[in-house]
Amino acid sequence: MKNEIKLHIDKRAAAIVAASEGMNDEDMLTTVQTAAWLGVSEMFLIKGRTEGYGPPYVRVSPQVVRYLRGGVRGWLRERTYRYFGDEARGAA
């Protein structure tokens, strides 16, 4: 895993991805919508943007940020391990 910071969302990442299958990867979600979908606070996403550990986002204008559903799903997949030993090796 390229991002070594452990986040509370890591344990739920696979379940969130599975529950969102069939949704459009091109959906552009607000910070509020993304936080609700992931079950995290808006502050988690805002802080993640500034500190570099959150999901990828698109800056539509200086004041407007959106998250592509497919980009967030990809970020979650990077944080998902198949086996317990994968986490120690950093393999997804």
C-alpha cells in the first residue's frame, strides 16, 4: 500500500466498495455526500485533502471540490487487504 497511514475507514473499505457496485463511477459527489457515503465526517475529508491521506478529488473552482465516485472507490481498494499477511507486506 503506498499510503502507510492507517485510517479508521480501512476496516470498512471492502464493504463500502462492495455496497457501491453498480453506481456510476463518473458521479461527482460533494464533500457532504462523500462523507455520508463513507461514514466519515466532513472534517476527515477536508483534513485528508490538506494532509494528503484522503481520497482523490477534483477542484472545480477555488471554492468547490468534488469527488469522483470511481476515484474514491479506487482509493478504497488500495486500502483493502485480501489476507492478514498482506497488510504487513504492504500488498493490496
